[in-house]
Amino acid sequence: MNGTSFASPNAAATAALIMAVNPGLTPTDVLSIITNTAKDLGSAGWDPYYGFGRVDAGAAVTMAATSRRPTGRRRP
């Protein structure tokens, strides 16, 4: 597998891991963590072939765990 068929489940799983270590994060926080910890591939920064790069779940979870957002349950 390759391309979005392979990338989408990896990104979703990484988002789930991020929320597991810090459920107080917002969806915007999760997106920011995933994009800021991705391993850049191809041209520097975002590009149409690689996007933000390869998801780095380990780095993303580490960043989420050290985030300053509250880690408690969010109120509805």
C-alpha cells in the first residue's frame, strides 16, 4: 500500500494516540501536532507530492504529552 490509502489510517491512529495522552487538546491542536512533527520529505516545507511529510507518531505523542493544555476531560 502507498499514498493516501496508507497515510490516512496512520494519521487517524496518530490522532487517537495524541488524544489518549492528552484528551484536553482541540482538533486544531491535534492537527498542529501532527503537521509540526511530520518528517519532511521532498522540498522543504509543504509540497504537493509529500504534503507535510511522513507522520511521526512517536514525536507527535511526545509533543502531545508535554503540551500545556489541560489533560482532563473536556466539558461538552
